[in-house]
Amino acid sequence: MKYEFVNTDQKPDDWPANDLEQRLENINNQVGEFKKDPNYKNKEILLSLISDYDLNQRSMLGLHRTTIYEVKILNSLYIEGFFLHLSLLRTFVYEVVGEKARHQKVVSWFNIKNQDLYIENFKYLMPQLRLYYLSYLFYSVDKDKPFPDKLIDQMKYTLQVYKKKLSKAEYKDFLSDYTNFYITLLNDISYFNCTKLTPFWAFSRDEIIKLYSFASLLLEKIGDSPIKKPLKGVLMTSISNYLLKSRNDYNEDYICKYLPENVAAQSAKNHEIWISKIQNLNDDREQLVIKELFDKTDWIEYEWIKNLDFTPVRNYYVSCFSKHISSEAMSEKYGKCIYGYKNDRLTVLLSPIYYLYNKKNERHPTFGQVLAFDVLYDNESAKSEINFLASIINLFKINENEKKKFLEEILQYWILSIKDEKWSYERERRYVIFMYDGYDYQELTLDDSGTLKLKSTIFMFPDFLLNENPSKDYIRELIDEKRFSIHAKPYIFCNECLNIDFDSAISIEKISKDKTCSICNSKNIDYNNI
């Protein structure tokens, strides 16, 4: 497939004419800045522009329209997200496509001239984006089926239409292409960070089975194998993402980091997060629990998943957070300074930047792989999940030895996700950084003890702070600068924990005396009407 990046010569004279166009312009410019200088500060700016986690954070002020130039920017940002390995940028593009579909639907109700339900210029979207657009449009209009069913229905309809239009040879190529678009779409949206904005992406496990059963059927029709690269990697990551995210039914609790005061003070100076090699964590039974599950086989539903090889194939570094917003036990053990986060943009903040080189020795920046999950402390739940994972792999038409190898590779992601019950009080949210020898990593060092020191803004721009913190004044200055720079809708700001709340600000003209912060319950809050 040929990719066409946006050509600024095609920009409308009145661009930007609304808030979304301004956002896309800023993001497109910042992608360019990051590629020129891929450092942790430019990363933070880019992530701040594409990562929303409040329902009411985005503004639709301005002229209602969808130009070809806007569609080309969406395509271009999607492609940039692909080459940068920046999944959050790709999911942002899908969110925008859905956002525009919703607003077009509302506008079409008013019988305004030339405002149909369908966005005509979306025919220029990349195929996977267009497939998503049509599936989401009929999902939001018909309201008769869950989104996964609408996605499958749209795939079937598209294939049926083109089967009548094309010759057998042409249709074979078309079926192969659209199978890849469907699987790519599943992979792209598996990286979503917040169920507030896209709750219909939080698939139940029955829906996950249905989606991959259809993928298996498509692959069988085109005679493609799920264990061939790059398809194998795409399926592995998307399946892992959905299963690990669906733990605790897509629990959306806040994520917190507990630090002692001296570390909190130092982080304001060095802008680093220190990440431990798996062997240095405080649990000497790391990686053993999942292996011990297989000592008995009476729970195993498929014969081919016995006698698995769990030998690690890469270096793992782990950063541990908690889903306790305020825990005495956690404070006593790890520190009283609590940094809070509202969603999983942490996966990218913790992602190392490295350079890839092409045949001409030209380099381009890329984000490293980070896997995020809630730790399981219940062996029975772990067994059930492994059987469910095996049931997905069992859908594909490959032999049992190939299924076993496929499962062994995916279980590399599971090795660190199951711990003994005695640790359950931590409610750990874990981020695993995959490191490889010989990569040209930037802004990180690895000391002799096996500690990875990564430059990051993670302790510079938390979503809230709890308890006393020696760096609070410094962090407040940074947060003030950020909110005055990029926020475009009214919000409530808490002067105590520094929480910015867009949802509570909607329809409030002034703060009532009994209004409190949604995080810390403080009444020391301001209403910012931008």
C-alpha cells in the first residue's frame, strides 16, 4: 500500500476553522517536532495533545465541516503512529473518526442543506479507518447490536458487495487486504486507555471470542497462517491487550505511585524514573507462580497446553504502581508521597525511545514496547484466564504444536502478571518494559545493579498529588503552565491535590460552597471558565 503524507499546499485558506482542526494542526506540528528532537519533553507535549480522559474535555467550537485536508491529516497521523510505534496516536485517530461521526449524526437531524448522515469526504480515509467509521456509524444510529457485531456485519456486507463487483482473482486480493484491515483495526483499538471515551471498546470475553473467531474464518479463507510474521506479532499483542485489559472487568480505578520524600525531592531535579530489573523486585517468587500452576494438569482444558516452556526470551524491567488511591499500608512500605494518574498514558510515558535504521542508515525514532496489566492474586482466576487464552488460539487452523508455540510466546506476557495472594493488599498495576540488546536507546542509563534510569515527565505532570510532597510547588508551576496552554473548556481546579476536573465543571457557572474536589474532597477549588 502506498502512503501519502499530508500536503500543506492543500490546506484551506480559513484553516483552522474549529477547535478540532486546531488540535489536529497542533498534533501534526508536534509530531514533526518530536521526530526532529525525540526527547522526553517533546514526548510529553505530544502525549498531552492526544491523551484525553475526561468526557467533557474536548471542545467542538467553530465551523462544522470535514474537509479533504482534515481527512488527509487523520490518515497522516495514523501512519505516523504506525511508524513511531505510538499506539496512542493511532487510537486517537479512531476516537476522532467516531467523534466526528457522532456530531455529523446530530447535525443531520436538523435538515441543514448538504448535511447528510454520511460524511462524504470520509471515503478518503485509510481502509481500516473507513471500516471503523462505517461500523461505528451504524452502531450509533441503529442501536440494535453491540459494536463487535456491527463490525463483523460491516465486514460481511463489504465483502458481499465486492464479491459481486470483482473478478475471482480481484476478489481474492480484496479479501486478503480486508482481512488484514480487520485484524489491524482490532490491534489498533486494543491499545485504548480509557473506557470513558470509548466504552464500546471494552469487549466482554464472549465478544473477544466472537471477534477472533471471525478473524480465524477470514484467515482460513485466504489461506494465511496466524503464525507467520508480521501477522503473528499483531495477533499476539492484540489478544494479550484485550485479555489483560478485561481483568477486573476493565476496572478504571485511579493509578498511584507511592514514593518516599527523598525520592520525590530528587525526581524534581533529575526528571527520571528508576525501573527495576525483574530479578531485583522484592518478591523472590517472581515468575514462579504461573509455572507452578502447571505442576497439576487437572484444570487444563486442552492437551496441547501441557509441558510449556517458560524460559524468558528478553530482559524485563518492571515499574510497579497501585490501584489504591490512599493506603496506609502502601504509604508505610513505599512512601507517603502519592502521585496519581487517571488513565494509562503511563504506558507511553514509560516507553523508552530508540532509533531504528533503514538500509541507507537513515534513522527514525520509535517507542519501545510496554505491557500494562493488573496483577492477579487468585490462582483459580489465573487458570481460567489461561484456558480462555488457549480457547482463542484454538480457533485458528494450525496444528497443536504450532498452537503450543503460539501460546508459549504469548505467555511471556503472563509470566509477571500472577503473584501469590499474600501480595494482594498492594492491588498492583504493573508496567513491564521490554528491553533488547543492541538497540540505540535514548535518554536512559542502566547501572551495575540492574536499575534502568529513564528520563520521563511522569513525576512532573501527575494528574493529582496526595499528602505532603517536597516537590509540590515545582509540580504546580508545571501543571499551571500546561493547563493554561492546552485546555480549551471550563474545568474545576483543586488547589490542594492539583486535580483538573472537566466533568464536574460542565453546567456550573460558579462553585457552590458545598462543592468539593472529586479526588481529595477539598473545598479549596477554583472554577476556570476559559
